[in-house]
Amino acid sequence: MRRAPKTAPSEIPATEFKARCLELMREVHDRRRNYITITRRGRPLARLVPVPELAGSLYGCLKGQAKIHGDLTEPVDVVWEALQD
């Protein structure tokens, strides 16, 4: 007889999480659950959350977010200690 899969609780003790880890990760990812709180002795220890979906490639995702002030190749006016003997 085949059992129906358990649904993931919103809180789970760490020992039970260890036994059901892969199942719980799959459920959080596939069903896009908000999170599952992992507890130890009834106190929150960690949270299992889904990774946010990326809209596209990571390549170029920060384009236009940085500003350059001044000339990057121009020497600075500070003498480095490493250059002094």
C-alpha cells in the first residue's frame, strides 16, 4: 500500500527535518511555500526558504548600477608604505 506524501508543516523539529530534508526541500521549491521553520527544543533555529526565481541571466544584471567618479587609471596622491624602504 502506497502512502500519500506528508505535507510540510510550518514548523518542524531539527531531528524530523534531518529525516525528511530532501522531501521538505522539494516541497518548498515545487510548491513555492513561504518557508519552514526548523526548531530545536521548541526554539527557532533556522528557516528553509525557496530561492527567488531570477528573471534572466546573472551576466549583466547589475549594468548601470555603479558610478565611476574620476579617472580610474590616474595615480593617487598617497605614498604607500609598501613602496618605502
